[in-house]
Amino acid sequence: MAYVCPRCGGKVSRGYSRGAQMTAGLVGAAFYAAFGPFQCVKCGRIPKSEFPADVQARMVRGTGLLILAGLAALALVIWLFSLNPSN
Ligand SMILES: [Zn+2]
């Protein structure tokens, strides 16, 4: 998901943390992507409140999808662990 910077019109992307992915795996990466900062190549971090209202609405929908994806991944892991291989 890419957004347009409200300051310079450049491309803004979600912050990505390799560390978060290493420590918490797929779920951690999804949650970091959902709640992490927005970064403009030129301006650095952009607070969500600086984006226009319609863009913020899109972000909320995107965040919901990311959380769903994270929960689905978590449910899959729990399901895999609940399978007893000795049976
Ligand atoms: Zn910018």
C-alpha cells in the first residue's frame, strides 16, 4: 500500500521493521505494518493526522485487513499446534 505525502507529494510507505519480523514472525510483521509509522522518502515520518480524511479512512480499512491477516496467521499456528502428531 502506497500513499501520497501531504507535504511534498512524494511516495509514503508503511515503516517496515526487520527486527519485528525476526522476533514475532509473520504476526509481528503484520501488526507492525498495521500500527507502524508512515515514512516519506524526503520528509521522513508523517503523522497519520496530516493525511486527508479520505486517505485516513483508507488507512483504517487497510489496517483492519492487516489485523485480520495477522489473526488468521495466528489462528493457523494455533491450529497447527493443536494437532497432536502422536495420534
Ligand atoms: Zn514528503
